[in-house]
Amino acid sequence: MIDWVWIQRNLGNIAQLLGQHVVLAVVPVLAAIVISIPLGYLVFRTGRFANVLVALLGVVYSIPSLALFVVMPVLLGTKILNPVNIAAALTVYSVALLVRSVVDGLRSVPGSVNASASAVGYGRLRRLFRVELPLAMPVIFAGLRVVTVSNIALVSVGAVIGTGALGELFTRGLNSAFLTPILVGLVLSLLLALVADAIILLIQRGALPWSRGRRTA
């Protein structure tokens, strides 16, 4: 059973851990968006070699998260408990996933559309921002949803090295054989993932009305 008294007494700490979880999950996503769109375009422009680069990024994502969390202090020169290690590691994972979505999105743009844009005088950059990226955005948003939910889950792994936000509730409950912190951490993690996914969907529908109309049709 849930100990509601414990929850009431620890509301401040729970709220603090939730806020830290949000920051550690969202900041890497924002950084990955800035990095992945230009990087994904460059990978896309390599043609057939793009498959090799995307595969290499897949290998990066397959690195165990705990191992990357532990290695980051060595690479960055930070302390083991510094939250920057978690944010940096999750940025690497986010870029590895999101670049694939950018490449797939750009590949989904019909060649005839690009040819038509070029025929009416669009240069490469203008075509990218006015034609290719808008049409690729539904695929990119789908990848963004996966990245965001994945980050929310991975932040909890950082509890093993002492900076896991809501993950600390899991370790606290396991160490004391107390179920309530585990349930609180699990429920809040799930709710956070659902809310984040819903927010991204709302942003997508507002930013890409033509995509919404296509799905309705």
C-alpha cells in the first residue's frame, strides 16, 4: 500500500527531484534539435554514404547509458556527481537518434517536389528551409517524441551515480525495502512522459497544420 503520510512529508523533495528530472531530460533534447538538424542535413547530402554514418550513430546509441554516464566526467573534466554529465550523455544519445529522423525526413520529400522548387528558382538553402524541412518535419517530430520519452526514462539511470532525479526515489525505495518511493517515482516518470509527448503533439499540430489535414484526409 502507498504511504500517503510519507508522500505528504516529502512533497518538497519530490517536487525538487521532479524539477531536476525535467531539466535533465529536456535540455539535451533542445541541444539535440540545434545540433541534429544541420548535422542531419550534412549526413543526408553525403548520399549513399549517409547509411554508413547513420549506422555509426546507431552504434553510439547502443553504448550502455551507465557506462557513458561514468565516462563523461573523464571526457569533460567534471566531478562524478555533476548533473552536467547526465545532460551531456543524453545529448549524445538524443543526437544519435534525432539525426536519423532528420535524414529519414529529408529522404521522404518527393524528388518531383524538389525539382519543381528548383525549376521556379529556389536555391539550395531556400529550398531546404521553404520546402524540404517543412515537408520533413512530421518525421522529425516523430523522432523527437521518441527522443524525449527515451530521455525521461534514461535520466533515472543516473541515480546509480547519485544524480538521477526521480531515479533517486527508486534507489531509496529499494535500499530501504519501501514501496512508496518506487511507486511515486514510477507514476511521476510515466506522467512526465505522457505530458511531454502531448506537448510535442500540440506543438506539431500548431506548427504543421498541413500535416494535420493530411492525416485527417
